[in-house]
Amino acid sequence: MPVMRNPKDFYAGMLFMAFGLAAFVIARSYPLGTAARMGPGYFPRALGILLLGLGALLSLSGCRSTGEALSGWRWRPLAIVTLSVALFCLTAQWLGLVLASLALVFFSSVADEAFSWKEALLSGAIQAAIAVAVFVYGLGVPFPVWPVFISGG
């Protein structure tokens, strides 16, 4: 039985494998399709397999390399990031993708002890631009980019 020398890598790998297994199990009832005509189950299954493999490699690395021990749970950052994601989910339809993304990144950044509002706003602006480019323009997802009071409808 392998000895866990790097608990951070080991548990991170286990978490990746758990999400990969969940994605694979949830997507098993969706049609797979082919590489040329991907069905709705193609991407979640592929992602699940990649996460399982990456998680296995990371967990094995945690058994081979030496790392620092886990410290106690830090509840404040966990709560702040979770509430930031919930805020995004609740406000994205009304604020639009740009402002909701800015708020998500800005409020999540508050969880870090080295918080800088300038870096948070810059990161938020970059993430908002990428989200709009990929989801709205690239994939054609019908998502409001700006709030109703700015876009007029």
C-alpha cells in the first residue's frame, strides 16, 4: 500500500477523479455521437475521462513526492468564493454577462489575503471579455451581455 507523502496533491487528485467520475456517470444516458457529429454526451464523457486520468496521475504523484502537510480548513475563502458564484447565478440574467462576471471575479478575489482591487478589476474585465467572446459570439448562447437598463431591452 503506497504511503501518502504529499497530501495536497493526493487529495486534489482524488477530487479531480470524483468530478470526472460524476461527469462520466451523469453523461452516460446522453447520446455519444461521433467525433464528426458530437452528441450531447461526447464532451462530458471526454472531460470525465480526462479528469479521471489527471486525478490518477496527481494522486500517484502525491504518493511519490514529498510535500507539506495539510493545514486546517480555511472557511472564510471557501464561503466567499461560494457566495460569489451564487451571486453570479442570481444576477447574471439582470446584470448581463459583463457586470456579473466582473462582480464574480472581484468578490472572489476578496477571499485572498493579498487582495488588490486593481488586479481584481483587471482580471474581471479580461474574464468578462473572454466569456462574451466565447459564449455569446463564439457559441451563440442567447445570454444578455449588458443589463437591461444599459442595453434597453
